Amino acid sequence: MVWLGQAGSRQEDSSLRPVRQHTSAVTTIEFCPGATVRQDGRMTKIRPARPTDAEDMSEVQNAIYRAGLRASPVDVALIRERYLDTENEVACTVAEQEDRVVGFQSLKRAWPGNPYDVAEGWGIIGTHIHPDAGRSGLGRRLFVESLAAAKAAGLRHLDATIGADNSPALAYYSAMGFTPYQEGGDTIPHRFDV
Ligand SMILES: CC(C)(COP(=O)(O)OP(=O)(O)OC[C@H]1O[C@@H](n2cnc3c(N)ncnc32)[C@H](O)[C@@H]1OP(=O)(O)O)[C@@H](O)C(=O)NCCC(=O)NCCS
């Protein structure tokens, strides 16, 4: 797996904005971007990352590592450096359940010499969902926020460089509308035109 993107903070805090109640095995309130909703029986809040999220964010990436979906573990200092204290940040949005961050998505402006060889002026996005919270729609909700941030920041294109053997990530970014744009080896760069 390839790490992508970094952090940032932006926007006002989320608020509860239920739109419609569904009747199903899992009670769900259809959401507006940024709303707090019940998802798989848990209240989920989508909000900008805060400095105090560093430990939870580190645990998210280490759980991904333990699941064999990430090449190396991280520590809190690395999370701060990559996602919380970076000057290239456009947005870093977290999904919080029961006062714990269970996933996050970072969006950075490509910087000179970035390791993904992404052209300056593009955005670089990265998504990290705790395996226990996977496939419950968190990635989809986080992308709504990142896309809004990309538009607000005037980014025209986003890059997600995805490990060629990372089928969940390939499926996820494809579902979000990303398409491959370069021949890859171990990684396949995908783009999204904002
Ligand atoms: C890839 C990842 C970000 C997906 O996040 P997620 O919250 O589980 O994704 P969602 O539940 O929002 O799924 C949105 C859509 O993506 C697709 N998708 C996501 N995970 C999938 C999987 N494992 N298999 C097939 N399709 C998948 C589906 O189309 C899904 O829509 P659906 O559930 O209505 O069918 C998450 O699995 C993850 O963090 N993986 C480890 C880290 C990583 O590899 N990050 C990406 C590279 S930086």
C-alpha cells in the first residue's frame, strides 16, 4: 500500500442535520455532508481533524498495518508531521464514532519534489479507515468533504496513487470516480478531475 496525502484543517464543526429516516435492519439517517448520523448502529460524526486526534489517527493506521494493508507502522509524531502540521494541507477530515476517530482522509496540495511525482497544482488524497469500520460508507462520506475542500481551494485534479495489489482501495477510488492515468508498476496513479 502506498501512503498518500496529508492533512489540514478547515471548515466549521459539523452539526446534526437529519434529512430522512429509513426503516431497515440498521437504522440510518440519510446525511447531508458534515452531519452526524447513525451508521451501522453507531453515531458517526464527520469533522475536520484536530491536534488531539493524533493518537487515534495513529491507531487507525497501525490497525491497517496489522491487517497487512500497510507497509509500515506509524507513531504519533509521524501523524503530526504528515497530517496535522503540514503547510501543504487543504483538508484532513475524520470520522468519529463514540468519541474515537475510526477513519480519516487527507487532501494536500502537491508540493515540489513530492514522492508520488504528482504535478504541482494537483491535490494528493489519502484515505485510512480502521478495518473494523470498513465498508460502512465512511470513505464515501469523507470524500464528499474532501471534494468540497478541493473545489474551495481551486484544485482542478486529484491524485490517488494506489498499490496495484490493493483491491479494496482500487475499488473504492473507482467508486468515487477516479480513473487510472499512468502506467504503473507496484502502484497505479489514479486521477479525479474536479
Ligand atoms: C479502501 C478504503 C479507504 C475504503 O474505505 P471504506 O470506508 O471501507 O469505503 P466505503 O464503505 O465508503 O465504500 C465506498 C464504495 O467503495 C467500494 N469499495 C470499498 N471497499 C471495497 C471493497 N473492499 N471491495 C469492493 N468494493 C469496495 C464500493 O463500491 C463501496 O460502495 P458500496 O459499499 O455501496 O458497494 C478502506 O478499505 C481503507 O482504508 N483501506 C486501507 C487503507 C488503504 O488502502 N487506503 C487507500 C490507499 S491510501
